[in-house]
Amino acid sequence: MPFSGNSINLALPAIAADLQMDAVSLGWVVTAMMLPSAIFQIPLGKLGDIIGRKRLLLTGVVLFSAAAAGCALVTAGAWLLVLRAVQGVASAMLFGVSMAIITSVFPPQERGKALGINTGFVYFSLAAGPFFGGMLTHYLGWRSIFWVTAGAGLVAVAGILLFMKAEWTDAKDERFDWRGTLVYAVAITGIVYGFAKLPATVGFSALAVGLVALAGFVFLEKRHTTPLFNINMFMGNRVFRMSLVAALINYAATFAVGFMLSLYLQYIRGFDAQQAGWLLLVQPVFMAVFSPLAGRWSDRYNAGRIATVGMAVIVVCLALLILLTPHTPLPLLIAVLLTLGMGFALFSSPNVNVIMGSVERRYLGLASATAGTMRLVGQAISMGITMMMLSLFIGYKQLAATDSVALMRCLRYAFAVFTLICILGVYTSAVRKENRQPVCE
């Protein structure tokens, strides 16, 4: 799934030319998958605690693979967006339970190492995305990315059926909160869609609806005997709360970096998809190599402090990207991307280790899904900020090399906003007090 999401960035110009999609619609190729994933991750994570995490994991992989095959066959941009949304629902099933399964089978003293290895595999697939996505687009066309994804999904299904024998249903006696799920869906849709549509009036209206629905969701959950989301777990657990907020801020400030740099390299520097893929490869490769080490460190030392250092490194790199020009030396850009990858690795697995170590076993699925939701909402906010910048500086038209001046200005403003957001994330990560034992009741 991370491969599918990251490889698409390099294929966007080819998709735009083939399906006649404008600049803002291209942003929705990414956001259409993130929005339903953000909406359904907490409800499906809770459902996994009730009906079985393995069952939900298997269903998610099958659905994701089928939707990928459908994406490879589309002839219109609208159908591509619909099928990407289906992939978003499927990814919510997987990410809603994956960390909970890992946390269930490893003891606390090995949890950071296990989560670090998992994070390393995620970043490895992120690294493979630009490289293979660029190569596949260059030689076989953008549709081949989805065929490869569908095939890999079939291998994953076989692996689950053959090697994952256990099932986890730690909350099987609880009732599912359908009313809370509906209100939550309205809240997340309004917030994410609102950010994507800013600064238009409909964007502010959607944000207002989302925030009102979020307040209603909190009101309902406090009065439900088996709530979709345990509000007391969030409000009464400072470590859990601040770690989630730090994750939200981190992804809001960083997710769109790859998207923006892919446009920079292809439209401003004149590279083709394959060349751009090679350059963007360096960051996730370094993340993949460094993440398991950061995970082991988080077992031995204060994981919250390690994550804070990682966030600070990211701030420095984002600030340097503000200074990007059409003639920035490529070795300098590569050095920034390498350092950015190290910052991501230092933040991600230690932060997840803190989150999963701060709750009781029966809340593992919910904690996993909530962490995933913070990631996805942050990613959607990041893409929303980016699409707002594109609409302000480029408008609703197909991008071309002649738009390089406007695109360069768009990049600088976007990276400036991301830097300011990430500075807030450093503070949020620093003020939590790590507790090695679960504190919620």
C-alpha cells in the first residue's frame, strides 16, 4: 500500500496527459485514497478488535488488490478517483490492525525493535515507489504500477493464509457503535475535504460542519457504554494524547514534500519520471535503513526524546527547502533529502512505540487505528495545503513547463507553511512525559 501511494507521484504527469486531468484533480488522485482511509480507520480498527484483526487484515488486502486492478483499466479520471477511494477503505482495514497485531505478539522490551522493522519495511516500499514507479511509467506506462500492486497483493493474501494462524479478538464481547461511526465520518469528511477546498467558501463551510460534528462525536462517545473511541483514554492519558498530536503535525508538515518535489524535478528541472524517481529514492532508502535502528534505540532510551530530535531535524530540512531554486545543485538537494530521511526515521518508530506502549491490550486495535488516522488526517491536511497553493498560484489548468515561475513560488510558500507547522510539532513532542506502562483504565 505505501508503494502504491508513493509510486503514483512520479506517474502524475503521465496520468494527467492520458486522462486529461488538471493540476488540482491530480492532487485528488492522492487525496481520494487518503480521505476514506482517514474516515474508516478508527471504526475498522475497533471492528477488528471485535470480529478479529486477522480477518480484517485479509479482507483489506483482497479489496485493495481488486481496486488496483480496476485502476489499471480506467479510461476516465472520475473512475480513477472512485477506485482510489475504494483503495482508501481497504487500506483502513490493514493499517487499522497491523500495529495492533505486531504489539500483540511481541513483549514490551522488544516492541520498539519490531515496530522499527515494520516501519523499515514501510519505508522500503516508499523507497521502491519512486524508483519502480518511475521505471514502470517510463517503459510500460502508468497503468503498470497498478498491475504490479495487484499482483503483490495476491502474494500478501497467500502469506496471510499460509503463515498467520492466530486470531485476535480482545473486545469480542463489545457492541459496535454505529451511531458514533456515522457522526465521526461526517466530522473527518468535513475537516479533510474542507482543507482540500480552501480558500474557497465551500472549504470553510465544510470545515465548520466537520468541527461541529467532531464536538457532537465527543458528546456521544462520553455517554456510550462501548464507545467507538474511548474519550477518557485520550483526555486522561497525556502521553497517548501528545504523541498522537505530534504524529498529526509531523505528517501535516511532511507528506506533500514528495509530491511537490516530483513536480519540481519534472516541470522545473526538466527530468523525466525515471530520473526524478532516482533522485527521490535517496530519502526513503535512508529512512528504511535507519528505522530499525531507531526502533531498537526506543527500547533502550527515552523514545519520546528520540522522536523530538527527529522532528527538529525535519524542521531544519524543511527550512532549507524554502531556499530551493531552479538551479539548486543536485548534491545539495540529495544531502537535504538524506537528512530528512534520518529525521523521519528518528521520529516515526519511536513515536509509535510510545503510543502503543501507553494503552492496555484491549485498546491496541483502537490505538493502532488512531495512530493511523492521525497519520492520514495529517497527510490529507498536507495535500490540502498543497492543493490550496496550486489553486492560488497555478489555477485549474494542466501544468506545463511554462508555469515554472508560478510553480516555484508555490513551492516556496508551501515549504514555509510546512516549516512553521513542524516547529509546533517539536514543542508538542517535547512536552509529553513518557510512561513505560499503560496508564488508561
